[in-house]
Amino acid sequence: MKNDSENELAFLSIEEAARLLRRKSISPVELTKAALARIERWNPGLNAFITVLGKRALREAREAEREIARGRRRGPLHGIPIALKDNFWTRGIRTTAGSKILAEFVPKGNSDVAELLARAGAILLGKTNMHEFAYGITSDNPHYGPVRNPWAKDHIAGGSSGGSAVAVATGMAFGATGTDTGGSIRIPSALCGTVGLKPTMGLVSVAGVIPLAETFDHAGPIARNVTDACILLQAMMGRYPEKIAPPDYRKLRKNRAKRVRLGWPKQYFFDRVDQELSGIFEAARKEFVSTGALVEEVSLEKPAESAEPSTNIALAEATHYHKSMGYFPARAAVYGEDVRQRLEMGEKILAEDYLRAMAWMFELAAEFDKAFERFDAILAPASPIPAPRIGEKEVTIRGERETVRSALVRLNRPANFTGHPAISVPCGFTRAGLPVGLQLIGPRFSEARLLAIASEYEDATEWHKRRPSLD
């Protein structure tokens, strides 16, 4: 019975838990103990956390309990246990970025996001496992072990924020942070059945986040539903532009448009997608139509040209950072093989290739902006494939071989390139029981509308309510 009670608490949504905390029906200590119990039971097999802060989390929970009892409630995250990806600086807590190079690095200050979440009263459970230096999409970490997908433990969780997605999907945390340079929030969310939001470029500060490629780096939330993602975003984000309504979790349903216009790309996004997933995405399209949305084809030609320029920018900037810190090539042997190879590739990018790619980036952004004059959001797969097996290097999609990295990144990188917000929401499961995620891409600073559209789809479906069977 105790396990049943713990599980029931651990799978409350943030919104539900906040309501119960406000009524004093439950306590932050109960929530934290429930999460820690699941970490103790399931983390050894799933490897979602690098560092667990059990004693510290319970101290924070007791302090939150006292503050709430005195009427000093800070908001919906006060007393809610969360996790941070291990590339967010945390004062006095080691921050490894999934690397051996930073295995003993203990920051003297917090990242902006860690500071904002602490001020909101969130309780830090620990730091989550990730692809080394966020430079990959599998979270198959050579130093701390692979993060395992809770729906099939011999499959990847996706990356680079794999540990965060697994922690949320399994009730080990109520919400978590991720970073997204080429899909690293949306990919693990799609593969693990969670909601992942990459906000508008710059809306959430990346100060104090160990970078990958500063032109593309975003920070954002991973949650079990859209409302919870909105609650986390509100605590993490900076100032919104004047005359644009910021997201508010209390208004997601009230502010839904009577007629949502959605674009269904004619090119690129659906050109090479696993056949079973194509059927799932088509069913999701019909579900949007059934909710009253207008879904029409949109022409987006430039994403097909995005692979080379986006790769050139990411390679050059990542290598520049690691050289500037003195990590590479001086400590090349300490890196995992895949990350080391990509840093070596970055040394070969010419300045003219980098500058040409930067110029092309604005052309792609302009094409999306033109589409958003007609559409509220673009519908696209968050991944063209379900989670591959750990160690699998290539996949076959409709008879064509492709690297796992290319398959998972290619539909996500365009929104990093343009800086537009994008969210992945669960939209189905394969016959083998693996989650599938649908991506919504919106205009800059349209998070309020994007979240409202996603929540309407979520209300019409049950996919986000499924839990992985871990026994």
C-alpha cells in the first residue's frame, strides 16, 4: 500500500500537486519522499540521474513546508520536486555536463535558470544524466552509462536531455530542465512520452549553462503535460516583449482561439518518416481537425537545405568553446569517441563556410516568418522514428539507410536555426509500445498560443496519461 501511495503522489501533475499544497492536503515533504523513493527504486536500472541530492532535497522540502504553513507561498512551484540537467550550473553541487573532464567541477554560482527555479520554491532532487557535453542525441554516455528508455530499457532515451525526460516520465521528478541545440529537449520528450518545449531564442537565459553552440542553444522545460510545461516556463523565462501576451498556465484553456490555423508542410518534414509513424501523425492531424483546427498544406522549401549550414555552425562553435576552455585538444583522450570526432570535425570548418551559413540562417527564418503570416503554427514530426536500440548507429526508413543522429536531428534543427518556439507532445505509440511525439512550431514569442494549441490537442487525447510499466 505504501508503494501505491507513493506512486499516486509521484504522478500528480505540478498543477494538481500545487493545488493540494495550497490546501495543505499534502506536504512538500511527502512529495519529495515519493520522488526520492522512485529514484531509489528505478534509477539504478534507468540511469536518469548522475547526482541525487536526497538529504538536501528533504531539507528544502521542510523549509518549503514551513513557509507555506506561514502563508508565504511563492507560487505553483513552491514545494514541487524537480530535476536539472547536469549542464546547468548549481552552486555548491557538482555539474559534470556528462563529461569526465568536469567530473569534479563544483560551480560557485547558479545558472540563471537554477536561480529562478530556486526563487520560485522548487525543490532540487538532483542533476540528470545526459549526452556528454550535450553533443549528441542518444544520451548513451561513455562515462556515466547510458540513459535507458523506460518504455523499453534496451532502447535510447534520446538526447541530449535524456535523463530529464526519463526522470519526468517515470515519476522520479515532477518536472525538469533541458537544453536544445538541435532538438535536445524535443527528441527525448518524443521518445519517452513527455512534453518538451524549446522556447523562443533568448526567452530563457542560458547564462550559467555549459554551452554547445551559442547560436542555437536554448533552455526549456520537460514535463508530463502541457500545463506543467507552462508553469515551469513561467518560472524560468525572462521578460516578454511589450504588447505580446506572455504564457499563463491559468489562461491556457480560456484563451484558446475559436479557429486555429495549422500548416502541414508539403516538403521535407514528412518526406522520410517511418511508415508506422506516418499513420500516427495522420491520425493526429485528423484529431486536430476534429477539435476545430483548420489544417492546410504549407510550402517550406528551405529546411531541405539546412543540414550543411546548421552543421557547420554547430561544429565550429562547439570546437571554439572547447578550445577556449583549454579542454581540446589538450585533453582529447578524455572525451568519448563520438564527441571527440565531432570536435575534430569542427577544426576543419572554414570561416567563409561559417559566415555563409549564418547568412543562410536568416533566409530560412524569413521563410518561416512568411508562413506564420497565414498560420498559427506548423505541424511536424518531432522524430521520424521511434527510439532506436542503444548502440544502434543506423536505421532504415522506407528502404533508405540513415545515421541515427541524422534521423533524430534533421526535423528539429530548423527551429533552432530560426529561433522559433517549438513543442513536442505525445501523439501515439507504436505497436511495440514506444512513444511517438508531434512537434508544433510557432512564431517568435507565441508561447501562449502554442501552449494553448498543444493543450487543446492534449485534452482531446489520452496519450500523455500513459505510464511506462517498469516492473
